[in-house]
Amino acid sequence: MSGRRIEPTPPPRPTRLFAGIAIGLIVGLLVFGAAGWFVGRSTAPDATAAVTPKAAGPPALGVFERSQVDVNRPDFAGTGLGPVVEGFLPYLSSCARSGQPNGPALNRGEKVRVRCTLDGMSAIFVEYTSTAERDRARQRMLDPGQDAREETPGIGPAVQRAAPSGRTEGNYVEYAYRLTEEGRTRTVSGLWWDDAQTPIAGYLLAFWKEGIGESWEPMRDLWSRYA
């Protein structure tokens, strides 16, 4: 039986209201996304600033070290020893000055002598009457009759160099000698440095075996930190 074929019902056309809502949503999403990108960009931390290294300054002294500076500084007041002693002040103890009770005696050509202890070593700072007297004192210290370099392996050569701090520049000498006390002879190691322009010097002394364990490194380490 023939008849009219039923056509499928076409989908309804979207109304203008629906089309307007859809377009509005799309535009809104685009605007919101762009605004969010710009806001995030403006508030994000600067990557270059985050990796900029900060300048490293010298470590701050602790309460004890600051106290030691105050305790030790009067022993050097009125002398020219500042360049050789300044970096050591926070770490010295038991300082004694020539001319004061229990202070060390002056040797020939010396104006002021201050003797302290530093981590089990003796630290001695001397102002001489002239640079010539200071140089003579250094030569006496290296007297071949007292020299014990062969007993301290690894000893360095005498050189002219600047101290690590740059406060002084002059002679740097590692030396050794024998000391006899109460019938016992021991080897003493020493490290001397001075300032070529002024009549001042400092030196560290320690027993080679009992004091620094038969190695120059402990003494060199302290000098490199504070000189």
C-alpha cells in the first residue's frame, strides 16, 4: 500500500537567546583566561631575582669572641701592633704585656712585647725600635746553631708574601729549634710574619710533637684564618 513516507523531524533551530548565551560564555572564558594570565604574570616572583647571589660578608662574632676583643685590646693600646694582631684579638687568651706585672721581658731591640695563648700555642707580638732591629731578630731566630729544620718535615721556605687579610705584607718564615727544660730537650716549631713597612712582627710557637702532632698544617691554618 503506497502512501506518503514519513520524514524524520529535523532538529529545532537554536533560538537567538541560546546563541547569545553561548557566545557570551565563550567570550567570557577568553577574557577571564587572558586576565588571569596577566595577573599571574604580574604577581609571579622574578626568576632572575630569585637566583641572584647575596654578597657574603665575614661571619659575625659570637658573644664570647666580642668579649675577648674587649679583654685583649688594652694589652695592645698605644702600640703599632694593630696590623699583626687585629684578626687574632677575638681568639687570644691569657695575654701579658712587657712592663706589667708577670709580663714578658724585652729582648734586645724590642719596644713592646705581648705574649698570649692561642689554641694551645704561644702567640707573641713584638714592636721593635726599628725595622733593622726586627730584621736582626729574625736572623737570630734562624741561627744555624739553633736550627732544627731536619726534625720538622714539610717545613716551607722563607718567602715574602701578603697576609691573607691584606693588613701586612712582608717576611713569612717557618722555623724550628731545640729547647731544653729540666733536662728534657724538645723541638719547637715557629711561624713568623712581619710587615715590611713598620717595625712589627708576630709569631706562633708550639712543641712539634705534643703541640701540633708533627704537622705544620695546624699552625698554618690558624695563621691563614687570622693574620
